[in-house]
Amino acid sequence: VAGVTKPVDLAISPAGQFAYVTSAGTNNVSAIALGVPGLTVTTLAVGTSTTMLAVAATTAGDRLAVLDLSGTPTLFFVGLAAGPASPTALGKTTAFANPPLDVRMSPGGRWTYVLEADAANKVYVQAVDEHGVELGVPNIFGAPVSVGAGVSSEALSEDGSTLYIPYQGSAAVPGAIAVDGISQSNCPYLFK
């Protein structure tokens, strides 16, 4: 796709209208219009050096969660009510319990699930209340939940009820797939 260089991560909008792509070493998030001849690209500037991203469909258009791991790791939220050509900064946060690795959003965009790893390479998932970030309220983070050790990633079920975290493991913890049920209630009690 012309206009997209050094892609790092990709998320397809739930309606299938756009592919959002982060590019290594830039603050670019490229919105690729799918189903349009020539695959037109609109570039959004987010943070300093974006890495991972997630997208959710809301009644106010697509919503992006974008991780920037340069300097102080930051999670940015971007609203696209009028489409990628008119992005709106919805807020950002930096107070993770551990360094972030990956991000996913609930189907309605209310909750963001940040995969994290501590210095001992133990893996956690921490819920972030996107709407709380947008409103600037305190207590937007749920407690980090231990889900394994070693290299890992995360995938969210289509209905948003289950988070799957495959992890490589370590000498003390064998590799496996953590399966966390999600109940949308108070942020500290999201995982059951």
C-alpha cells in the first residue's frame, strides 16, 4: 500500500471500512480505506513513536487506542466521528502498573485491555476505562491480573466476553494460554 512504510501493527475497523496501521519510528497511524479503488491512505499524527493499536466501533464512529512506547509509555485515545480525516484527541494515560506490550478494546470501546510485563517477565493484563480517560476522572485503571510469563500477546473474542493470552512461559512457569472471562462492571472487578 503506497504511503505506508515500516508497518508495525494493524487493526481492521469492525465495519471493515478501514485498516489502521502504525509505522515504526514515526507518530503515523495510517487509515487505509478498504474497498476503495487504489486503497487511499489518510495519515493521523498520534504521540511520538506509535507501536500497537486497537479499534472499536462506537455510536460516535471508530475509536482508536494507540500505544506509544517511546519515553514514558503512553496510551492515546482518538475519536474518528467524522472519519480519519478529522481525528479528535480524547485523552491519554501513562500510569500503567507495568510496562505495556499490547492493547485491545472492548466491542463498544468502553474498556481497553493493556497487556503488560514486569522486570521479571511476568505477564499481566490491566483494564483501562476509556470513557473515564475521556472525562478526566480518577481511578481509570483496574488492578493488574497475572496471566503468565514470557513472550505473549492477546486476542479478544468477537463479543468481548473472553480475553485469550498465549504466553511462552519461563523456567518456573510453563507456557500456556490464559483464558480470562470479562464482565463489564466496575473496572477493578472486570476479570472473573
